[in-house]
Amino acid sequence: MRNTAAAAALSFLVLSAIPAQAAHAAVPAGAEARAGLALPKPTGSKPVGTTTLHLVDRSRPDPWNPEADRRELLVSLWYPAKKATGRPAPYLTAQESAAVLKGFQVDPDALTKVRTHARLNAPAAGGRRPLVVMSPGFSFPRATLTSLAEDFASRGYLVAAVEHTYESVATTFPDGRTTTCLACVKGQDHAKVATGRAKDVRFVLDELTGGGWGKKIDRSRIAMVGHSIGGYAAARTMLADGRIKAGVNLDGTYRVEEPLKRPFMLIGAPKSHTPGGTDDSWRQAWPNLTGWKRWITVKGTDHSAFVDYAVLRPQLGLPAQELDGARALEITRAHLAGFLDRHLLGKHTAVKDHPEVTVHNP
């Protein structure tokens, strides 16, 4: 989690670490319609299906809501489909879209209209698949990971993105309830959030591998990819659970306080995550990454450039990263595919040289 996200209840932080006054910048009438809000197409050869699971951990009270004696989670699954049947999956509900866009002069329903590429409840292709668990940024809905998840699934992976309830600006449950971000308070303890997310992910893994989806999961090939504090949670979960064989931190402040012997990758924005940048946590954690490791930064990116907001902000006419959003996601997808193929499949997938990418080895 970026330091600026500590007060993430302010909705403009959901889209980008931009000045508060920019959240109220005027957007030309009809800008969203002209842009045709859409995510980039997946690069793999397989059609993609998606579904949502509502999971309840009755062994654990909710860490943020004192009135809840159980932890409820929503999990989005993306998977290789037999064929592209059914309607394209919705992006956000009206309540979620309005919460994300609060304070911006755009249609509050705009994010309900985002064009995705996975088909809702399409029949899953056969065979066991490597699993990639994903954790979003603090206050970010899990939907912000869709571009990455669709791409992984099109390449043959099963993907599970966890909505950490009360840590997203809005979460709509199947019964129509929409929860808010109770955890979004000034001075929130990042370690507490990451530890709680590790518990969420371990529960989700138990449910997935022990339930109906277990027949489709290769339990020996599980990775975790997290954005922002989701990246901190990836490291924390790996230290707690040996089932996760490889992990990725997308631009998140984090701590690794004991040796992490499995593969771990860092992808970040230069201002904060070049050695000597504004976030020193990566340099401090680097010696404790004792397995295969890689640290890269991507020129022209900011904190939100590694998820869907890379393309959605400019499409909405909102301030965005310097680098073209489609290009930012192309680079992120390529490096993640190379990492996952290498460490889950033992397969060399060439990643072309991108002039925007710098490799660091402090």
C-alpha cells in the first residue's frame, strides 16, 4: 500500500494518486461514450469464462465489522472456457461504480459499461490448471485486476481474485447488500491489513482446492499476484503458506522480515520504486528474498498504471499516467506471463525488450 493510500476513504485515491483538485476536473460531455470504455483484449489463444463465488468463513469473525461473527468474501474466477458462450461479464455494479467515481464529474454509472472479454458462466475447459490468486490494492475493487486476470486465463491459467470485504470502496453481494470500506481510516496498520488478507487467501485456497473447483486445480502450481497492499499480502501469504510457489508485488510498500526462499517479482513505478525512490521498503526487503527474484520499474507509470485504471482513466477523461495505458498493461502482462510460465510451468516464454523497463539489482 502506498503511503498516500492511508486515507483511502477519499474516493479519488481509488483511481490514482493524483492531487485532490484534479478529482473535480471538468470532463467534456460525452467523453465516456466517445471513448467506448473497454479493457484490452487478452493475448492468449483460449476463450475465457468467469464466475463469482460467495464464500463464508464461519471460523473467523470479520476483522473490520464488529457485528459480523463470520468473514464473508466474494471471489471472481476466470478460466479457460470450452467456447465463448454467454454474455460478456459485467465490470462493476451501479453501487460500486458510483462509489469509485464519487467526486469526479463523470457519469456515476460509467464503470458499469466497461467492455470486458470473459463470458459469464461459460463452461470451463477440461483438465487441471495452474492457479493464480490475486489481491487488489487497498480500497480498489477486485474488478480492477480484470485485464490481468483475463490475460492469464486466455493463456491457460485459472485465476481467483479476492474481494477483501470492507477493504474495498464498495462491494455488492448477491443479495443486493453493498458494503463500504470500514478499514479505510487514517493511519491504518498496513501489517494488520496484509496479515488479514493472508488469512483470507488461505481460506480461499482451502475452499477452492477442497470444493468443486479442486478437480480443475493443479495444487503443485499456485502463485499469487497482488497490487499495492495486495503485493504486501502476497509476500505475507507466501511466508505463511507453502502452497504458494511464486509471488508478485505490483507497486506495493511491503515488508519481508524473514527469508522468502521462493520466486518473487517486483514491478513498480520509478518515482517510488527505483532504488533511492520515495519508498525504501523494496531495498530493505531485497536481501530477505533469497530465492529467484527480479525487480523492475516501468518508465511513465504511476501507482494505478499496473491495473485496469491504466486504460480506464484516460478513457474517462481523467488524469492518468504518462505512459499510454494500453502500453502499460502490455508490459505488465508480458512480464507477468514470463514469470508465471517460468515458475509454475517450467516453460520459457520470451519477453521482448521494452525500452520503458529498467531492471534493478541493488
